[in-house]
Amino acid sequence: MNEKTVVGGNVPKLRFPEFRDAGEWEEKQLGKQITLVYGAALHESQRNGGKFPVVGSNGIVGYHNSYLIEGPAIVIGRKGSVGEVNWVQSNCHPIDTTYYVRNNNPDRASLVFIKLILDNCRLTELKDQSAVPGLNRDRVYSVKTAFPIPEEQQKIADCLSSIDDLITAQTQKIDALKAHKKGLMQQLFPAEGETMPKLRFPEFRDAGEWEEKKINELTTYIDYRGKSPAKYEHGIFLVTAKNIKQGYIDYESSKEYVSPDEYDEVIGEDMGCHW
């Protein structure tokens, strides 16, 4: 929806059938459509016990008894998480590390569509280069983008919002499964100082206590600090600190390989195998 996503003038590559003959989108500067308004200062001690969300540069930071703007609202990080775009459904109180968005011409653009435009504008790149970087309001205003007719805006917003709803639902399912897995692990493994789990599969209920062993009796730890092997695009996968994410191995976050020809040397004693 910014200049880099339109072709043949201001016409998107993908368009709903009923709008294929609706002509080009109208190009304008964001400053013609929106105003960025400073949030209000609010001491941290005032950010609890209230009804309305207090919104900072990186989302909700508390609750207060009064609000500045009626929701839904767009609140953008001005300091701190510069350029972070937050969508708030309810009435809220943006604080002074933020701007909130005022729609100058609601007849020509909905707030939901403006949110999509701002998501696509990479606002984090529009900050002041100063000692304390902040979002440069004039640079945001100067961004050129394109707006279709309101009916097409609504169609696009409905489509993308339905995908957001699906993502939210799937995320909730994943979170529930993670919590279920964590609970199962606590039941399927013995607690500290015990040798019998609380929960056991039927076929193993008479299998006796778990045998206690030191971890170095079961596996080998390879420490190649200071002797890092050469990395390749293919070969034997190398797990590094880059792959360790919050208690699990993320194989997609970093992909490094060691040559099969050098594998024996890498895992040898000269590489510092020890416990």
C-alpha cells in the first residue's frame, strides 16, 4: 500500500474482482490524511487501578481513571519503541512517549485502513538521528501513499482483519498446547528428589523406579570455544547458542554446518570434549 506495492501507476497487483475497473488509487501525503498528536504525561504511580488502558510506546503499560481519546485508536511510539504501531480497541490514555493518530478526513479513509497503511510504512526508519532518537513527525507526514475508494478500503480491511483473527485464534491454541505440554511434563517426569513420576502410561506402571544417572553417563558435550570449525552451507548440522530459544532448540533461527570430512576432528578430544 505504499509506493513499493503499486504497479502501473497507483494500481495494486492484486485486486478484488468488483474493483478491477475502479481506477487508480489516489496518491497523497500522509500529512493530508492524518495528524499525529502528542500523548499526555502521566506519572507511573497513576497507571494502576483504573478502567482505561494507558498506552505507551510499546503497548499498554497500565490503567487510569480517565481517557484522552475514544477507541478504537492508533497509538504510535514516539520515544522508546520508535515507530511501533499499536491498535487499541477501547477508550485509552496515550502517554507522552507516543503520538495518537487523528483522522483528518474520515469520509475518505477509515481508521482501520490507515492502520494498515502505517503498518506498511516502516515507521521505525523515520526517526530523528539525535542523542535520544524519536519518531520524526514531519517525515511521517511527507510519506506518499495511495488510497482507494472507501468501499475498496473496507473490503481490504475486512480481508486482512479476518486473517488477523485467524492468527490470534491459532496463537491462543498454541499457547494452550504449550501450557498443556508443560503440565504434562511436570506429571510425566519425577519431581526433584523423587524417582517416580506422578503420571505414568499404563504399560509402565509396574516398571519400577526411574534409574538416577549423571548426565555425562548418557551423552557427550562438545565444547569448541576458541577452536570454532569452518562453517559450510551444507554438511552436518551444527547447533550453536543462536539456536537456543527459551528452553528449546530453534533449528530455523540459525543454520550452520560442519564438513563431514572434518566431523571426526571437530568432536575429537582435541576440541575439548568434557563434562
